Amino acid sequence: MPRLERIIKGLRRIRGQQGKALQKRIIVPAILRQMRAYWVGIGSDYKCTMLWATVVTCFFGFMLAGELVVSHAQDFEPKKHLTFDSVAADSWAEPTLIQVSLRTSKTDPYGRGINVVVGRTGDDLCPVQAMFNYLRMRGNGEGALFKHEDGSPFTKPQLVMEVRKALESSGYCKAEYSGNSFRAGAATTAAELKIEDSIIKTLGRWESTAYLLYIRIPREQLVEVSRDLAQLGKSGGLGARL
């Protein structure tokens, strides 16, 4: 069975629905760039920087939108959701990676906590640079990691709305995309790059056979994946066919 087909089958299984998750289209590097171009032209610098940091972290971290932002503003709980302290870096001067510590996640049913490593890409898509740019504007104050200038939490419905507006401006059917489009897009892009299944499953935190529990993938190797994903975006890759 081809690698991509296995991943798609795995996505169906994780969602627990036969094919429903795959009705939505994926977001890949070429589309990310179009979204950013739209955001740069509207709203404040803070809003654009926050949106960009959110979506590239979501993509390169193989994350669900709901893992980064809260469902509703009133639902925010510091002990449950992401805050400033949830982000760490190997160096605050010249970082090569950031680590986002998820306290709760659908991929962590036992609530043990998950550390998501995202590497520097060195280009315009770089999630590390995007996060640093945002944190400099945000400051280290209390509240949700991703929050508006007035301090209120940035929510999942707001993220989906902003993403769909950006997609629509580029000629895409906004209804065909969801908060899962980043995670599915990252997995699909990685598969096209022929990245090993075990690494993709580790990055996406997908369950599989028991042997994955014994695999130890060096953090440096995970960092390289972020650079590889960005390189495919430079050459057009999937964007031209979607």
C-alpha cells in the first residue's frame, strides 16, 4: 500500500469517521504564503503577526487548531491551555527550534502532556521566526498564548473565520477548509517528500502499532523536517495541483 494511502487511512481511523475528515481540503506551503499576503494588507501589524504565528505553528507542528487556541474565550484556563510559558527554545538569541508544551490534546487521551518540536526553516515560512516575532509583540504577560491586543483569547472560531477569509480572497472555496486542514496538509506534504512513516506518525502523534513505542527519533531529525517542508513550498509542489 503506498505511503500516502496508509497515512490517509490512518487519518480516517484517528478521526473515528470513515472519510469524513478527508472531505476538507488541505493547506500546504503555497497556500500559507497566499494567506500571509492577504493578512499583510489588512488589519494591524499585531493581528497579522499573531495570525501568521498561529498558522505556521499549526502546520509545522502537525497540530489541530484546537490544540493552539481555545474553543471560546470564556473557556480559557491557564492550567489547561497554552500560555507564554508553554513555549521554550534552545536559544533565545539564535534559536534553531521551539518546543510547544501541550497540556491537553486529542492525541493525548491520558493527559500526560506532549512536547511538540518545531524547527527553524530559514525562509519566509519559518515557524520559529514567526513565533519569536509574535512573542516580542505579545510580551510575557499572563493570559492565553495567542491573544488579541486587548488581552482576550484568540479562539478557534475566530481562527477558522480568518483563515477562510484569506482563502476566499485567493479564490479557494472557504467551506472546503477547516481547522484540521493544517495538520492534514503537513502530513500529506511530508508523505510527498518521502519522509519515513515512523517520523510522520511521531510528528503528528498518530497511534499505530506497538513498535512505535520503542522508536527513538533524535530531536535534530525532527527539526530537519520543518526545513524540508518549507523547501517543497519553494518549488511549488502540491500547491499547483490543489
